[in-house]
Amino acid sequence: MEAILTASGARGCIECGKCVAVCPMGEMYPNFGWEMSPRGIIRRAVTQDDLYQEPVIWCCTGCNAGTEVCPEGVSCRDLIRGLRCLAIEMGIQQQTRNCTICGAPFVSGPVVAFVRERLGHHTRDYMDTCHLCRQRQYAQRNA
Ligand code: SF4
Ligand code: SF4
């Protein structure tokens, strides 16, 4: 946990809220609030050892928008990625989608649900297989 906090610069957060203003989760999820926001997740990660267990860490899109506007160089994306890796290491994967070919966890359940709701059948199998398996399939098709 300490390594994740250090790598993301989370301790440098001054709680200005700029990341919250640009975070797309505000428009994606009706239950968006402080606990789900990048500022809330950062704050709680600094004070709470078991945040990786909470479903809220799987709502992030990984867009990096909050990092780009942060005056302190804090990376909400890297922090949340780190928490997800920790969750997977600890066997907490209820919120992940696993690739239907290789079985690896590759995308978060809440993000897939949002995309499917918006795009419906247009998502086809893109949300079922990881990018490595898709690359492999593409290479085989074009060999
Ligand atoms: S923009 Fe940076 S300093 Fe401001 S609340 Fe977000 S993480 Fe903290
Ligand atoms: S990386 Fe995640 S927390 Fe940060 S702005 Fe994007 S969706 Fe929000």
C-alpha cells in the first residue's frame, strides 16, 4: 500500500477538487459522490489500509483526466490501478470482467455496464476479450 501511495503521489493531495471537476464518473454514475470521486478515493487511500476491498475502486475509467489537471502531480489513475492490482492479488475480483479466451481480468464491471448501456449491441465482443487476445486473433486472421 505504501508503494502505491508513493508512486501515485497521493500524499501530496491538497484536496483542491480540480480532479473531481473533470472526472467522467460524475456523469456516468447516478450515485457519484465524495466516496467515489478521485479526491475521496485519494483521501481515503491515505487514511485507510483496506480501500482495495471496496467496489468503488472499480468505477474509474482510467482516463487520467484528473492527473492532467492536478497542481500537485497526483495520479488518481495510478493510485486506483494500484488498488485494483492489490485487490486482484488478494483474490477480490467480483468487480472485474475476465477475458473469455485467456481468463485474465482486464476491465472493470461498472465501466463495461456503462458502455454496454450506452452502446448496446455495437460493443459486440470488444468487451469480452482482452487486448492481447484480440491482437492474437487479428494476427492469426491476417497471417
Ligand atoms: S487535483 Fe490533485 S491536489 Fe486537487 S484534489 Fe485532485 S488529487 Fe488532490
Ligand atoms: S482516472 Fe479515474 S478517477 Fe481519475 S479522472 Fe479518470 S475516471 Fe476519474
